[in-house]
Amino acid sequence: MDSSGMSRLVLSIVIVAIVAIGGVAYWMLSNNPGTSGSQGSQPIRISGAGSTFVTYFLQTAAYYYQQKYGVEVDYASIGSGAGIQQFLANAVDFGATDVPLSTQAWQQAGDALHIPEAIGGVVLTYNIPDLPPNTHLNFTGEVIADIYLGKITKWNDPALVKLNPILANINQPITTVHRSDGSGTTGVFTDYLSSVSQEWAQTVGSGLSVNWPGTNSLGGKGSEGVASAVKNTPYSIGYVEFTYALKNNINYGYVENPSTGEFVAPTIESISKTVSYVALSLPRGDQDWSSVSMVRTFIQMSKSNHTLFGAYPIVTFTYIVIHKELSKIPNMTKEKAQALVNFLKWLVTDGQQYATNLYYVPLPQSVQNLDLQTLSMVTYNGMNL
């Protein structure tokens, strides 16, 4: 073969190699749910804000997702109320909340989708220096309501001593700690109190923010703020997501299961039992979710003579809320929209593996399937993602 023929052969091999490498690179990008469509070498960055309740799960999942797929998920733990406001203002790519959007907020958004992404429990934490470590007090719903109503003001109140004889000599005033910001945890907690106490329902009610009764009380910003306030205030009591009690090494209480009279510890197992018992009929992802409440449904079932052994009563979904049409968010691109959908699909399926070690309960398969159906509705400039 002459030199020109050899040159043509080498050139042909080089061209084939380049085409092959390009094909492999395209396949890798197309099949990588994180980097598909990313522009140049700049990583795609997704922003979210809201619930402090679910912070540990979301930030852990985001870390592992970035390690695997290169997409950055920045999540700001600012409380459900502020997260909903940021979502409605199109200031973030997704919001996170522990209670569904109100009908008014859902209508204001115009095309909001609810995506349950984890399940957790709200626990009562307290700081009583006189008690041995890891002392778990018993509480009924009525007693919890009366403490926060300001009707039970001392730790040796007869109603508390009847449930916990160890408190007989704790003649100290109770300081109640609550969230000072708009909070999904507050929404769940006050939903529970409204379900177990007619007086609470009539005088205080439920919501992301309420007018707290009683005089000896403190406010804390975020679940972190409540946990810190309880830890640093002797003879106080507060409410937080289960993980915050464990990570801050604060004593937490057992709560009465009204269907059986047993006092149930908050655990992965007891929260999972609640989920298995509660027969929620969930709406489609693009419908109004304002009436969905695991707490209310559980208490109603308890009052209807259902026997719900081993179930912890204060349990909730946490939710991601996004727009069905993502192009309405400023600076949104098709590539970023696709990355957001891919992240959320991973979060509600493979990402559930990170829930249990953080004391959240993974989603049942039926809820995962509902989430995937909801995500299939998402569009960018009218095109399905």
C-alpha cells in the first residue's frame, strides 16, 4: 500500500474512533438522569426551600444524588410556611411542606402538584433535670392539650402524676416551647390537638401558625430552634420531628394510642404501623390535597372502634410541591426542568433507602406509584418531560 493509501486508512480509523467515542458519550449522557442535557461543564443546580421537619432526609438524599449524578440540589431549611411562600412566588424550583397546601394556596399556584416524599412522626420532648436519662414519660392527647392551653402549669399536676408517678415531687412550672415561624410541624401538632381536644379545636384550632395560649412559653425558629430551646431550658416541653429529639439527645415521651389505651413509643415500627392502618384515599397529584391528614384519619378511626395496636398517633407525610408547567419559573431551562423531574423520581424511589437510618419511614409502593404518575404530568413549554 502506498503512503497516500496508508494515510486514508489511518484517517478512516480515526474518524470511526471519534464517532464511536461520541456515541458512547451521548449514550452516557442520555442514560444519566442527573447530567442529561447539562450545558457544557457547568453542573445543573436545583433549588428548594421549606420544611425543617424533613431537612435531614432531603439534604442527605441530595448529597448522595450529587455524588452519583453531579446535579446540585440546594435545600434551604426555612420552615413550611416560608417554603410555601417561596414556591408561590416562583423563587425556588420546589417547595417542601409537612401539611398540604390550603385550598387557597393551591388555587393561587394554579397548577401545583403534591408529591409525598417521606413519612415522619412528631414527638413531645422535655427537659426535666431531676429525672434519670432516657426517662420516657407518658402523655394522653388531653393532657398535652391542657399543657399547651395553660391549664396544666406544673410537672406535679395530678393529671401528669397519674400517668407518671415519678413526677410527684417535681414541683416546677412547665415552660411550653412552640415554633415561632410558619411551620408544617405546628400544622401537624395542632391538627392532632384539635382532633383530641374539643376545647383546643374551638379556642385555638390548627394551622401553620396559631395564637398560642398560656403565659409561660417560648418560641423557637425551625425544628432546630425548638430542640435547642428545650435542651437549654429546664422544665420545658416542646414538639419536634423524631430525628431532632434523637440527634439532640433530648428525652421524648410516649403518647397514648386512643384505640387501645397503650402508650406507644415513637419508632420506625410504630410509625410504620400507623401508615399501614390508616386507610387514606389520596387524590391525584394535581388535585386539592388540603383535606389529607394522617393524624385526623387515625383519630377518627380510633373513635370508630377500630383496634390499631402498636400505632403511634402523630404521624404525617411530608410533601414536595412543584408546578406542573415548569417554564413559569424564572431562569428555568428545559435541561434544568428535566433534571428536577429526574431528581424527584429518584427521591421517591431509590432515594427512599436513606429514610430509615434518619428515622423517617419510606413511602409505601402505592404512594411511590402515585408520585410517579404525578411526575409524568410535568411539562416544560407544554412538552411532557
